Amino acid sequence: MKTMQMERWSLGFQTLGAVALGSVLTLSGAEPQAADAPWVSLFNGRDLTGWKIVALSNPAPVVVEEGAMVLRQRINTVEHTFVASEGEYDDFILELDVKDDPGFNSGILLRCVKAPADAKVRLNGYQVKIDNTPRAWTGGIFDDFGDSWTWLHDLADNERGRAAFKLGEWAHFRIECLGPTIKVWVNGVPTGHLVDEKYRKGSIAFKIHSLGNNPKATENAIRLKNIRILTEHPERYALPMELPPRRAPTEPGKFDKARPSRSALLPTGTVGSDRVGARHGGIDIGLAGWWYLGGRVNDMLSA
């Protein structure tokens, strides 16, 4: 009788031990840990292997200095230049470190695709803003068409987010793109939680804003390093987000810029496309002059 009882106790202890061991394994092994995340480096810190320059013409300069990708503007450029990844991605988590000079206007493009041939920009995609203005909407998300733009998720009501980024200092960005949801953190502070279905797969790119005849602006730069991506089951490594999910506004906002109509693009006195010259301040200028003026307007009215 005692032997049978001892056997039952032994079996009970074995069962409890198995349950306890299973619990430990579940906590430590079954759920993926951040330290074990399968990150892949996108930038080797030595050259632009894995990246390409995308521009209409006369691309802005991109170099590697002290382990960082360094982007600068070029004068008299009619469109933005992009440094785009050769790979394309749908669902992913992206992390990188960014240092932006006060005079440099830039952004991080996600899932970007080739723009239509008649567009005023070579790539379209979700763009995480790196804001060099007092508005301080770094980490917000907008859609840039070169001659117009639409804000999808701003920081107007996010005071903590506006304070997260400091011009001239290194900042860490974490961006999660999972299905229709895009989450952004800057230095660990949530800045964006957008739900949108427009762009589903494409490259990652960094923008160099077009520039008019302003040589002083070419002294500024943006630096990027420690660029890595996670594409293998990224949903397992997604972080909780404090901000509620938000869809893009249905009405234009204060900081949006509507796409110019065709009549607005044609100089006064122009009929159709028969004449490419126009009068500006009493001086006859050609099409190249209008491109230059357009670049100056973009400098002043950038998103």
C-alpha cells in the first residue's frame, strides 16, 4: 500500500516538474526575444553597396565618412535626389541613427515605388519626415509628390514627440511597417501610428531636397548609420504603441500643398506648349528659368 502511494506521489511530482519546466521554456524560448531578432545590416559603413542614386539629372552628392552615409544638396537641382535600397520590402522593422544639420531638409521613404514619368519626383512612398523647421514634426508621415504633398500623420497634438528630436544631434529611429500599419519612434518616443493601404511594397530611400541657387545650403548635411532591417517574422518583434492608430485626414490640412493645376504651371501669355519663354520681372526667361524658380519656391514651401 505504501509502495503504491509513493509511486503516485512520485508521478505527481514528475507531472508538476514537467509543467514547471514547460512554463520556463515558454517564457524563455517559445517567445522570440529582442536580443535574438534576425536583424540584417543594410549599410556596411564603408561604401554604398546595396544602394543606388535616383535622380532626374545632376544628382546631389552622397559619400561615406567615418562610418556614416553623408548626404548633401547640390545647387540648381530641379528635383529631389534619393539614395534608395536595391532591395524591396513589404513588412519589416527598420532601425537607424540619424544626425541632421539645422539647414538640411530630408526624409526616410518607406515602400517607395517609381513615380509616373510626368511626375515632379522620381519616387513615391510613405515618408517619415526629418523636420528642420520650428514646427518640429520629425517622425511624422507624409506623401511627397515633388510639386505637392499631403500630411498623413502630423505631430500637431504630440508635444512629447516634437521634443524628441534635436537638430545637430544623433537620434535613433525605429519604424515598423506591418500590413497597413506604420509605427514610428524617435529616441524611444512614439511619433506616428498610421493606418493606410496605399503603398504595400517597395524600397527604402533617403531624400535630398532639390535646391535653387543657394551655395551656402550645400554646406549642410544629413548623416545616417547603423541602418538595419528585420524582415523574418517582424510581427513577432513588434512593440506596443502608446499612440492610438490614426487614418490619414480626409480633408487638406494647413501644411498640405495642393498639386498645381496645368494653367497655374503655364507662364502668363503661354498658350498650350507653343512657347517655353516667359516674362518674369521684366526679364525674358526660358523653361530652365522656370525650373530654377520652381526650385526656389520648393525651398521656401517644402513639406
